[in-house]
Amino acid sequence: MEVGGKLAVNRLLLSAALFEIRCPFAYTNGNGDYAVDGEQRNCGLELMAGGYVV
């Protein structure tokens, strides 16, 4: 899931995005076996600015 936006001001490009990624939590247990247990959730905010500042 992601939501964001972009804004261009003269020669400057600004963007921002909020995101959340959910996937099964996988690992190797003590016996060396591959196991899946629970859910991994990554949430964040991404900001970017590019262009020329005059």
C-alpha cells in the first residue's frame, strides 16, 4: 500500500510518499529448516527533492 504526491515548482521537483509493506515473516530455525511464522510489516515515509535551487 502506498500513497504519495509530486510537486514541480520552477526547476525544483518535490515528492513524498507514505508506504506500508506486509509479507510473511520467514527465517531459518535452529534445525536449519526454513520456517514461516507471523507477519513482517515495514512502514515508512520517503521524501525527495531534485532540480536546481536558485
